[in-house]
Amino acid sequence: MSANIKSPLTNEKEDRRIIKDFLLILDGTDTGSLIKHAEEAMNGMLVLNGTGPEPVFVGIPPRWEDNPCGVGGYTWTMSRLTYMVTLCKAYLLTKEQRYLDKVEADLANWFETVPAPPIPHDYESACYYHGIHNWRMLELGYRMVYTFPILLSVIRTFGSSKKLADRICLSIAEHAERISAGSHLLWPGQDHNHYTEEINGLLSAASMLPDDPRTPAWIEQAMDGLEHACASQITEDGSQTEGSGEYHSAVTINFCHSIFLAKKCGRIFSSDFVSRVKKAIDFSIHTLGPDGNMLPFGDSDALLYTPVDAAILSYLLFNDTKQLVTLRQFIDVKFIFQQLSERFPWGFPGIPQLYDTLKAPIPPADCELLPTITYQRQMDQYIIRSDWSKNAACLFFSSNSPIHPGSNHAHMDQLGIIYGAYGKILLQDPGRYTYKDCEDRHLYKSSQVHNVPTVDGRDAFAYLGTFAYGPQEDGSLTAIMNSERITGAYGYHNNYHPVTISRSAALLDKKLLLIADTFQNIRGQGMKVFFHFNSAKVEREGTSFVTRDPGTNLRIHSNLPEGEIQTEILDGRLSDVFYHDYPSRRGVYSRIASGDTETLFFVCVPFRDAAQDNLKDFVCENGIISFICGGESYRLVYKDGIFII
């Protein structure tokens, strides 16, 4: 058994190398937020899922099993012990002993009051590890990858008691035993993001216990499980199968850690594994908008900056610079350093070289960058931007249906778009806000708060619960437009059967957004198209919607005059941080169809001043679209879902 496991002594030199690398990254980085959060933790104040953006008192030491918010995430995020990592970092920065004393006291309390539950032996006993407590299987994996390696290094190097380091190693073995015995029972398909993090935790545990006789078996199990997990979760083009920007990057980062941990254990993954991970890293960069925030499709927070982590790991693992060079075209290097210090990849070699690379002048835009278009064919996701500058126009467009059955982190946003220009996202996805099974959860996943066409304003399919939908019909992207002046995609879905809805969305001259929504078998029913503005100041002018914010704004023009189409402004909500949101507005176009097939056309014009807000003479007749904008006359042909100019 694991009762006699001792802390390996041969890692002291490696621990000091890692700590030196961490302190190098802190050099010149604003550490104010680190110390602020450390002081909050010293006073028992933490920000957890369900608490909102402000810290709340959780106890000194924390009351590990209390859950005043009534959401599982409160317990789970506290049990990840990440505040102890913050305290360790504060100690390394300041050498103030009180930070490390707090870590040692709370960790000893955690070991005493939150003992490991029995090792699972069948599915029924493994289901305990899905519960709302400190030993949920996902948290076991998280602690092994992101928490315990740091705690072990710091306490082994600077701690007041070797016994605590030995107790950490005993706990690592307890984690490994339970992951090894239970994760495959919970996820027999090995196709879920939870399984990826859990089995990654087994590989991390094995790397920290090189002398344990069970380590070779743990390594073998983890390598095999991760190969299956990558093949089932990352597509050939590089997108994660759950259709969520956040979960894509989270899983990608986990697989990056897998490659690093395998090397520590003297192993390598298959070429297919590595190829998928490299493509997934590239797609992570594409999920950032020109404003530097994430395009929050699916269950995502716009203010999550994990794509930056993916670029950093690409450099450290593969010595590939193009992701970081691409980011530096529109993200300040100070922010990259900040993200690097907050989510420091503990143990990865190459930090001094990374430091020098980031300190060098920004490479020119004509050096090797990622392409400006990504088309994830297996997930029917398309992202185009005019360039990689802060002022680029950007369009996300997707129509994946039915969605991946394993998670339902995707939303009811088939044919949904996100659009930005001049440094601002203008048509926004609402984000995730909550995982609690409640009215808000349904709202944030519903069709009505996304930028989509609908029938009568109904959801595209049934919402059954926080992670459950009813049956769905087919839908996909079926054509790509990529001419000199028009770039975009065409897709459809049948979730309103017998009505089929198709949409064409494209950037014209790398700035204007063209949309054509076609409804088939629609006679007598309502066509209702929603636009969710990243603005709380929206006005109607005729059949146009226009935002009135400082800086960049958006006007949406309809091809139909008043009397033939109705407009309405509705309240909205946007969330860029878990359990926190702010007001917005939605614009809705409605029309009762008089024919079997009808098409609604829209032109979206971004502008910074009144002189740019000048589209006029918008006419659509017999597939010919014409208008004047910016003093230029446009004449386009729309045929079979394709815009031609």
C-alpha cells in the first residue's frame, strides 16, 4: 500500500530550477493582483463559483464541506486548493513566512478533515466520485496537474516539516489509486473533457512518484487513456468536440501537459496525438477576438485567456513561435507576461528562452503568422478575420447539429454568428453565466439570446436540463466563400422541421457583414431573426437597428421596408465572468411568411463616426443586391447561398 511513501529527495535541484524560472517571469510583471489575492486568502476570503466576482469569507481554515451558494462549483473550486498556489507564489516573491505558514496549516487541516474516500471497485461505487464534495473525480485530476506539483516543490524546498512533504506524496498516491480505479468506470467511452483531466492527473501523479512500484502501470494506463481521449475529443482539423471555446482551450492545454508529463516519465505519444494537439493550439488562437477576449461560443467566458496559455505551451513544447508572434500583433506583451505569471506552467523547461523571446521587439506583421481563416469541418465552425490587428473585422459562424452527445456544453445557436470590427465585438454571444439548473441556465443556452434565425422565436430544440437537450435534426456548414472581396460561409439546419433554415454570412471588403436568411416550407409561420448587441444603447430607425455607444458602433439594415417587417428591441444580458452579467439589448426582426420560401437580407455596417454610418439605397430584387456605402456603389448577386461580386 501507499502508507510508507516518502518525498523523493532527488528533485531538490529541479525544484529550485523551476522556482528560479518562476521568479524570472515575475521580474517586471505587475504582481499587485497576486499579493491582493494572497492577502484575501490569508483572511479567508475567496472567489468561488457561485460567489460572483467578489471574494466571500469561507473560514479560517476553510469550511471545506460548507456550501452556502447551493451550487456544486462552490465546493469543487475550493477543493482545487488553487488559493494555496497563490499563497506559495506570494511566499516565493516576498519570502514572507506567514504565507507559507498559512499553506502548511490549511493543507494539514485538509488532510485531517477531508480524508480520501474508499477506492471505487465498480460503477456504483465510482458514482460517488461524481458528487458535490472535495473528492469529485475531476478535482482529483485537477489537483494532480495544477496544484500538488507546486505545493510539493515549494514545501519540499522551503517547508518547516519534511513530514508534510511526505504526507503530500501519500495523498498523491491516494489520488492516483482512485483515478486509476474509477475514471474509466465513469467515462467508459474516454470521450469527455472530465476524463481527459482525470487521466492526465494519473500521469502527473506517476511523474511525481517515480519510485512507487505501481508507477509503471499508472503510466501505461494514462498513456493509453490519453491516446483514446485525444482521438475522440480533438477532430482531425483541431477542434474539441463539445463546441465551446472555453472547453476547447481547456482540453487543448490538458493535452499539452500530457506531452510534457509523458516526457518526464520517459514516454512519447503517437504522431497523430501530437498532430491533433498542434492543430488544436492553432484553433485556440483563432478563438480570440481582435479585442483580445475570447469569442464566447458555447459555455465560455469572454474574459478567459486560456488561448494565451496554449500559445505559451506551443513555444515551450515545440519551439513554435508563430502562435506567440500572432498574438503579439494584437495583444500587449505585458498581458502575456501577466497570464504567464498567473498560470505558470510549473516544471516546463525553456522559460528563460521564452522570457527572452517575449522581451524582444514585436515581430513585423509580414513574418509567419497563423492564417486569417480557420474552417473546422468536423465541427462546422468557421472563423474569418480581415487581419491579425486590433482593428480587424472578425466573423465566427457555426451550424453544428446534432451537437456532440457527451456534454452539451454547446448552446442552441445553430447558424449563430459573432461579429466585431474596429476593436470591438458588436454582435455578441451571451456567454455561460451559470451551470445551475435554473431559468437563467435555460436563458443563456436558448436560441433567443444568440444571433440566429428562428421559426416563431422558438428554441431550435428542447432544453431538458443544465447539460441535457432533446433530439436534434441535421445541420452543417456546406459551402465556403473565399474570393478577393467576399469571405464567408453557408449553412443550414432542420431543427424546425419541416421548415429548413439556411444562412449565408460573409465579410465584404474585410469590413461589412452580409447576411441572407432563407426559410423553406415556411408559409403562414413566423420568421424571427435575433441579433444580440454588445450594447445597452440600441435604437430603431425605420427597419434599422443602431447602437449609440462611445467609440465603435453598429447599424443593421434590413432589405424590407416598414410594413413588411416588424422590429422590436428586447432586454438582454451578457456574461463575461462566471456568475456575473451585465445588461445588453437584442434586436428582433419578425415577419409572417406569405410564400413557401422567403429570404431576408441584412447588411451590418460598423462605424466609428457619423461619416461612416452612411449606407443607403439598399435594394434586393431577383437575387441582385445593391446599395451605396462609404461613397462606393455595390452590386452583388446572391445565388444558391453564395454572394458574388
